[in-house]
Amino acid sequence: MPVRRRLRHCHVSLDLRAGTLTRRNSYRGHRDIRIRFRPGRLGISVPSSHLGPVPLVLRGDRHERIAAGQERWFRLPKG
């Protein structure tokens, strides 16, 4: 069974004018990972570092990896 690690050091802000929810987290030594929710989309930004990629599991058991220094956006399914 896979081990699930908890996110630490969360900061959440909500900009209602832009319709964006932003959250910053630390995970496995990475600091200030930015997670942004917009209608129908999810954005992940991992700051540059010497650490490996951050794993991400999306709905439908879809596995992705976001490398340090990379930003990726994903479409979210409706419903």
C-alpha cells in the first residue's frame, strides 16, 4: 500500500475578482509549491531546486510529475 504524506505549511488565499484560489505548500523538501484553482483548471508551480519532481495524482488515477522549476496546468473534469 502506498504511503501518503501530508502537505505541510499551507497558506491559502482567495481572489474573488479573478475567481482564483491559490494555496502554497511544502512537500518533501520543496518549499513554496503554488497550487492554483481556476474554473475548470488546476495549476501547479514548483520552484527551482536540486530536488526531484513532485508527484501528482489526478482524478481517474492519472499520474503526473512536475519537475522543479516547472509550472503545469491541467483541465479538470466537470462534475
